[in-house]
Amino acid sequence: MAKLPPHTVTLTVKNLAATDSWKDIVRIKDLYRQDENNKHINRGQICKLIANGHSTWVLMHGRNPNTPEIRMDLNTRLALKVNVGQTHQFQIHQCGMIERLWYPWKASDPGYRIAGQISLISLLLGTVLGIVGVVLAFH
């Protein structure tokens, strides 16, 4: 059985409102938010957005007008090599648990990034120290 090509959606790139910039937010009408398995992607999901052979992690948000547009900030446009006014084929992949944990490490917003980095470092340190504690308890 031949593998089906990943689901793509054709959208026109538009500017994102300044209040959403530097937060890795992408705004797409819910009608067009589907992953590679044609499943609906809820608002607030961390996804990998792919266009032109480039990809970046984004937070999916909705928008009101029912038009085939994708609104993104300059950082996202640069990562995907797209420009305002251009129409492209986009693929959206919902991130798994590991990718969602890793996302804050690379987030554009320093608030997300610093908090995420501290959380991941704390998780790793806590795990290592917990294992050391168990080993010492039974030694």
C-alpha cells in the first residue's frame, strides 16, 4: 500500500498583530488547522509548521475571518523563508510529548524560554539526584 502524501493546506502569508509578535504564535482559521492525519488542531497546541522545506515550532491560535490566510511574525517568516503576500503549501504536525517539553528551550519569547529552560534543568537535576538518593539508600 502506497503511503499518502502529508496533508497540506494552501494559505496566504499575512502580518501578525504586534501584540502577538515574539511569541511564536501563528493564527489560522480553525477550518484550515489540520494535521497530517486530517485531525483538527485545537488552539494553543504546539505544532511544527513546515513550508518550502523549512520548519519551525509554533503555537497555533485561531482567527475570525474565514479566509485561507496564515498570520505570522517576522521571526516565523524568516525561519520558513516566506514573505507577506505570498501563497504557500503548509504542513502542520502536532508535536509529541518530548517536542512539547523541548519547545520552550528554543522559544522566541524570553519569558517562555527562560522559564522552560529552568524547568527542564530542574527536571533533569531532580531525576539525577533522586536516582543518586535511591542508590545511596540501598548501598
